[in-house]
Amino acid sequence: MTAAVVLTPVSAPVADHVAEHVLVVALEGALDYTNAERLRRDVEAALGEEHRELVLDLSGLNFCDSTGIRILLSVRKLMQERHGAVTLAGLNARLARIFRVTGLISAFTVAPGLAEAVEAVGARSTPR
């Protein structure tokens, strides 16, 4: 059994430049069928009423199977229902390739790093 993927709120200095309607969290570890549903619940619990944008820093994610990708799409749907979006930051080469080959790369805003993701969210959004 794989250990649960860790969801950690991102703190300063990046978080200092984030509007209140944006939640920035980092994922670390392996995201697979053994822990994907827990991640979905953890994300839902972390989201406040005010959050319309979600930035997921995936630079610490070393593995993601199809169940993990399904959960990322589920989180995307949840954010769309809030009239918001999900931005993915720091995809490793393997995960970026999977997203490109499957066409899922166009389902998310993708940034090379966390700073660029925060900048992209700030450029496209204003609090509602």
C-alpha cells in the first residue's frame, strides 16, 4: 500500500503574493488508487467558501496513476462548479508527457513552476 500523498498549504514567500480567493497547495509523494480519494477529500476540506482558484504545486509528486489523474479532473470539475479553475505547477517530465499524450494538458492551466502559476492566476482572475 502506498503512503498517502501529502497535501500542504504553501506558505511565504509565494503565498504572500496570492489573493484571498486563491488556494495554493503542494502535493508530495505518490498519487495512486490507494490514496486518490483521500486527496480529493483533503482538497475539498482545504477549500474555503472564498476560494475560486486552486494552484496545485506538483513538483513534489513523484508518481501519478490513472486514478490520480481522474481525481485531478474531479477537482477541476469542482472548481468549475465554483466558476473557478485549477492551475498545475511543476509537472515532472513523465506527468507532463501523460497530460500531453492524453490531451489533458488543455484541460488545465499549466505553469513550469509555482511562481509562474501564481502569476498566471493573478493575471486572469479577480475576486468575485
